[in-house]
Amino acid sequence: MISDIHKTDTLWVPFYALIVAVVSEFLSWLLIYRTSQYKKIKNDVDRAVKKLSRSKDAVVGILNKKAQSKKIKDDERELQKLNRDMYSMRMKGQFFLMLIMGAFYAISASSFEGIVVAKLPFEPPWFLHGLTHRGLVGQDYTDCSYSFLYVISTICLRINLQKLLGTAPSAAQAQMMPSGFQLPDQAAAMR
């Protein structure tokens, strides 16, 4: 029954997710984004993307086609190397953040063990039952557990917070992302 759900429980979960998102972005800034090394690599990536874009947009004659193709490949290799460097720098800080976020999840999840925090307007597919119904008793799969609401809230809030703070991956980084991680329309537009 919907009356079994306490509205305060439903509101606490996104609030916890917001706290975690703010703390994790602050720690990311402290460990990664404010360093001169990261700023230098970020500027180099932006510069390399502009250079690659100019190379691709350049109009060349038939004779220069081969030289232009080689220049584009060289620019792409340089950009991939810079993106790899940026990724490895970010991963060092992300590992530490994963530990903190995991610890906070474990602590806060124990407070909501067995408590229905929301009612889903649909029954999720069977392969999501483990997440949406984790720790809940009964077979009503429209009952939503803390885990599901927390994960969804954290993802949404953290992405929007990164955009707001300007720490989200730039369009340049998204452009160089392997096509397996892009939507089909994005991958087709890159070609």
C-alpha cells in the first residue's frame, strides 16, 4: 500500500545522493581539476581538437589528399594520447572517490534496510528486480528499495552538478569517445 511509504524516507534518499554528489565533486576538484597538470592537459586536448577540426575541414586538391589524410591521422593519434593522459589522471582520483561513495552507501543503506522508499508506476523487467527490490520483503516489484532510488538519484544529480560546475567531459572528449560508447546518431555524425 502507498500509505506504508513514509514521504520523509522518499525525500531523504535524493538528499543523501545530493550530499554525496557535492562531496565527490568537491573532492574531484581538490584532487584533480584544480591541479596545474590537469589544466595543462585539458588545454592541450582543446587545442588538439581545434587543430583536428581544422584539418578535417580543410579543402585540398586531389594531389594533396594523401598528405591531408596523413596529417589527420597524426592529429587523431595526438588527441588520443592526450585523452589517454587525461583519463589516467582522472582515474587516480576516481578510485579514491569510489571508496568514499561505497562507504557512504553502505552506511546509509543500513538505515533503510527493508523499508519501501517509493512506489514505482510500473513493474520493472525481471533483470532489474535485484536492484529495484533489493532488501525488501514480498513479491510486489513496484515497491522501490533504497538502492534503486539512491543509484538513480546519484547518477542524475552528479551529471547535472558536473555540467553546472563545468567539470563534465568536454565536447572534445565526447567527440573522441569510442563509437561503442556513443548513441548511434552521434557515431554516424562523427564519420
